[in-house]
Amino acid sequence: MSDGLAASVGVTDTGVRLYVSRDGERVLDGVPLGFTVDGVELGTAAELVHVAERTVRDRFRAHSGKAVGEHRYEHREVVHTLREAGVEWQVVLRVARDGVAVRYAMPALDGTARVTADRTAVTLPAGSRSWVLDYQTWYETPRYGAGTAELAGGAYGLPFLARLDGDLHVLITESGIDGRFAGAHVRAGEPEPDGGRTLRFTLADEAVEVTRGPVSPWRVVLVGTPPELVASLLVDELAPPASPELEEAAWVRPGRAAWSWWSDFYSGAQLDKQKHFVDVAAGLGWEHLLIDCGWEETWVPEIVAYASRRGVQVHLWTIWRDLNSPEDLRKLALWRSWGVAGIKVDFMESESKDRYRWYDTILTETARLGLMVNFHGSVIPRGWARTWPQVVGYEAIRGAEYYVFFENQALTAAHNVIQPFTRNVVGAADATPVAFGAAGRTTSDGHELGLSVAFECGITHFADHVDAYAGRPLAARFLAELAPFWEETALLAGDPDSHAVVARRSGDRWFVGCVATGEARAIHVPLGALGVGPDAQVWIVGDASTATVEGAVTGLAETTTTAGDGVEVKIARDGGFVAVVAPAGADLFRSAPRPVLPAPAVHPAVAEVGADGTASLTTDADARLRLPAGWTAHRDGETGWTIRPAVSLAPGRLGVVTVERDGDDGVPVVAHARVVRPPTGGEYALSDLPMIAFVNADGPVERDMSNGGGNPGDGRPMRVAGRGFERGLGTAPYSEARFHLGGHADTFTGAVGVDDESAGAAKVAVLADDRELFTAVVRAGEPVTPFSVDVRGVRTLCLRGEAATPDDTGVHVDWVDTTVHVTPISR
């Protein structure tokens, strides 16, 4: 193949073998090929039946990743059909400019079979060096360097990097996986007679049921120098193409995200805190907000609308098992109907075929709905960025969250430096970088900022509190300039054991990120490969000090220079830097805050379903609607809409209608209306009715449990003065819980007291259309205070609680046995 890479498959007395050469020198010599199916080991005594060769020329468009845009490639493909022990099977070989790949197929299989082992094995020569991570199905162990002799018996996750000779490296990984297969890792065998070590592909499942056609993903070996490996797109080239309707996927929007969980664990439950993150993110020009655990559906439409006015899109965190049934999957359509742009789905932690079938379902459904997806607790990328362009990130890396849970296992600079040469080569890595506030970190501020470029993710979620960035003017300025996507990636300098200097281009500017391990020193950065010329402007932000002291070196400093024949940058111990490189005479700084756009008009904010089964809304003439599944709408004049909810909307329940208008940067500006089916006669437990809004000091208002802590559903059975209650609302003053009655109810009854899980006193009130109907002071240890109020004609009911005195912090109030009474309408 071009650039001197050649490969062939031989059928010999010792079995089926793969041979790979570069520039005439053998790189891989006699890699055994084959697999075991239904107890028969294939590849040891095969007969060659047929060989077919073709050139594969194709193109794909990358919507995120190391090189956004159109890519064309050419592979040589050779299909070897073999027969062995009465079984017909194939080795499919692909040879590209930067690597080779093989996969196995059974084109004549009748029914199903069970694959129990893979013979593919790569032998590393004695004296080689590898960069590895101990295998874990969610790939979050540290990466480290090891000599060949140190690999005995270990199981290692992919991608596996090894330096063979001089500057020649191989990177072993997989591509083209889906729910037909299980994932694989490699296991090191005992030393070979010459001191080498053999890595054998090992399946995640003991047995994988297969059908006719391919029976394995691609086993991929990239071959080249570190710059060649870092720039490689082979893993994506080998993956299946996207469907025609996904080829464009204009709704996929790479960029930068604010994320509050890392710096403020329970902030996902606090609407006001999320609004603050939106404000600062928009000021920096960022594109996204991720709300992690703790969000509550009552106010998600509100934060989506608030963020949309600044061109910021909202993503929601969820757990995979909560999307593991057809009923659960309906949540995705519901969230999308609110205007949510994407999901972060967590804790899959498996490489089994069964889990890959779950991935297939999520990938199909998020593509159908137009939802971006970021996988955490996940497998590594294996080409999905091509097949499913809505996949904008994977974790599968030990990132900044380990500072939160494992202060004594803080990330090392050495671990960080290895990532651009290994994990990030194969796809997006959501390591949540730039953690200035990390307890116990040893990396410098320059190193942390350098991670923003050295690490690539379709949407980069910055770990720290937005105020931590705003409080560091140089960091804020750089993160505002940082491009939302990359069109080209180049490794300028480095080695997995010492440092990585990565350059990424967006438009006519290059962004450079350096992360290093080891003592303070000067690093030379050649810039000739960027083609910018010696007069190009270079703005560098790096370590303010190179002094060796205990703990991380903090502080940033800036320098402006020209490219010349390269730049020399002094770094601290475990240090780093960032830089922006722009053509001479061009604007170096281009960032601007996102404008605040007016919200679409919608009236009323709460609409009721009438006797004919419809509700009416008025909007701007140019507005469009996004509806829950099963709902319909049609225009009624220039600005009116007639909405027909699904018949499944029960009395007293509501749905959210999203009103959209074209906004900034392709992001619709939205507003919401709630459509309520009025309650019919009877009694309704308040905890069964939807809130239209709430405020709560500690997490969400809880239903049928005490307030607990900051997460949803973390309360306990409600208990006041030793007496238990099954129904009600658990709150943490200051709190307000608002419900729509619409003038249909007659009375509201219940009782209120301080839950035994807390101390102190609270002032409580029941308000009808903001008019107080009942007030009381409740104290810990005292029985509940009952109430019964007339709510005839009341449209909005509010339950309010506040600390009785400034000393009454952390008091939790239970509203128990709260019931709305509705008299049936006579007909």
C-alpha cells in the first residue's frame, strides 16, 4: 500500500498467518489468525478455497472528533475463503495507509453457532515498550508505561500501544462493533524463547452466538510514528457508514459545555445554580450545559428555555438501566419534546454482546429523535462516530471525576500524557478536563489548561465551577477563544513517557495544548508542520512559575510572540501550556458573549383541555411546536393552535408543549406551555399531581418521602413526632411547591410538621393565587398541624416553607396526607 505499508495472509503448515511490512521491513511476522466455533478451532489446518481482492474507495463526513469534515480513503481488501473441519470461513484483510485490519466471517453458516475463542495474537519483540491500562470493562484504570518483561499474564484494555523499534509504533484496537458481537481485550502470555511477549485477543463473553456473515469486529493494528497514529482515522474508516438520513445530521453540534456536578455535587437539583452556569457559559461563548444527577422534570423545560435564549443547549444525565425497556425508552422522546438536545448515559460497565445490543437500541432511538449522546461508564470508541454521528463523547478514561471520589488516587501527569497517544487516538474521550480546584492534584495550572486541547471530545465538559474559570482571567480568555470543533489534528512533539504537544486547527487558527510529566524545563515546539509561516502570531498561556515546591504549581502567565522556526516554552514540574496561532495580520482574539434573544410568545402558560378534548394556544406567527408523543396540533389562524393531547393524559395530569423559533447559532429559542386535563370529581393525593414549579433548598421536593438529601428519591418514610405517614411531600425550606387547580377544586386538606430526620422550626403557609389561606409555625418533635381550606375558584395552589429563625438551618418539613377534593360536575 502507499507509504510503504504492505500486508498479506498466508496459509502454511503452522496455520493461517498475517504478515505486515513497512518500507520493506517486517513489522508483524506470522500473526496467527482464526477462531474457535462450536468446539472446532479454525486456523490451524485450513485449506485455501478462494481469494478475492478489491479496492475499497469511500468517503464519510465527520461531525465531531479530531478532524471534522469530509474524508476520502482507499483500502485494499483481500477476502480469503477457507475450509477446515467441514466449516467454510473467511479472513477479510484490509490494508490502509496507516494500518491493517482483519475480521472473520462465516458466509455459509446455517442457523447459529457459538464462538468461544479468538486465535488472533500479536507478538511484541523483546525490548519493546508498551503503554497500557489494566483491563476493566469501563476502562477507567490508570494508563502507564511498561517494558515487555513486565506484561506477564496481564489483561490489558484497548487501545494497546507498543514501540517496536526506533520511532515505529503499533496501536492495537477494534472497530466496527455492534450487537452481533462482544468486545475484546488482550492478554499477555508467558515470555517467548527470544524474550518477546504475545498478546492474545480475549472475548468479553465466554461464548458469543453468531449468525451468517461477519462473526467478529475488525481487529485493527495501526502502524507508524506517533504523529501518524495521532492523526489516524482508520478506526472510523472501518466502521459501517451512516444511514443517508444521518449523513448530514445538522443537529449534531460539537462544542464546549459547562457542568456543575464536579464542583457542586448536588447542584443538578438546583434550578438557580444551573441558570448561573448558563450565564457564565454564554458569556464565554460556550454551546452546552450538562445537568448531571439530581435534575427534576418539573423545571427542566424552564432551564431549556432559559438556556436557549443564549444559544446554549441542555443535556441530561441518566443511568442505562433506566433506559432498558420499551417503556423506559419513551423518556427519550419526552425529553426531546421539551427541547433537550442530548443525554449523558452512565454505568453500562460491560462489553458483553447483550450490552452491545442495548447500545444498538440507544443509538437507533437517539438518532431517530435527534438527540446527541455521551456514553459514560462505557466502552471505548470503535467507530460509532462515523456510523452514529450523534455520539459526541465516551468516557472510558480515568478523568477528573476521580478527584471527587478518590482523593488518594489523584490523577498523575504521567497518566494524562499517555492519553493523546493511546485512548484519544481512537475517538472522543470525555475526561472532563481543566480541574483547577482539584484537591491533591500535582499538575500545574498550565498542565490543567493544556488538557483542554491535548484531550479531544465532541463536546468537552469542563470539570470546574464556571466561577473558577471566570476568576482566572487568562484561563477564561483562552477557554472563550477555544474552538468548538477541530478540522485537523497534529502531534507536534512528545513521547508517551514525557510530554505531548498537540495542535488542532479550526479555520485559520491553530490551538496548541501541551501536557508534560517530570521536572520543570523548557519545551521546544516546532510550528513548521502547521504551515503558518514565521510571522504568524503566537499567544501562549502557561505556568507563571517554574519553581519546584510541594504541591501543584499554580498561576498562569501569558506571552505573545511570532512563530519563527518554533517557540520555546518554560513549564513547571508536571506542567504545560496552551497557545493560539493565527496568521500574521489576522485577528488573534475573536470570542464574544452569546447574545440574549427574546423568548417566543405563548399564551396561556397553562392551558386546559376542554370538553371537546382539545386546548388552545396563541404563539408568534413564525413559531413551530414540538409535542409529546401521541399529541397532535394544527394551526388555527395565523397565531393560534389547537392542541389535542394523547388520550393517555389522565385527569389532573399535564403535558408540556414546546414553542420554537429560529435562534442563535442554529439553536431554536424556546418557550413552554403546560396543557392540563382538568380533574374530574373525587379526591386526589397532592403527591400524585404534577407540580408546575418548585423551589427547594436541598434537592427536589420529594413525593411520598422525606426530603432526604440533595438527590431525587433519597428521602426516607415521612415521620413526624414518631408517627409515620405514607403520602405527602418532603421539603427543605426555603421551599415552594406550586400546583394548577384551575378553579376546579373545592377544598384542600392535610397536615404539616417537621420531619424527625431534622431539627428546628419552620414557618409554613398554604397560598391560593398567592393569597395566604393558612399559616403556622411547626417545630421538631411536635405533632403535625392539620388544616382544611376552601379553594373554590383557586387556579394556583402553593405550599411554602421557610426557616422560622436564622438558626433553623437544615429543617425539613413534611406536608402529609395532602388531598385535593373535587366535586363532580353535574350534567
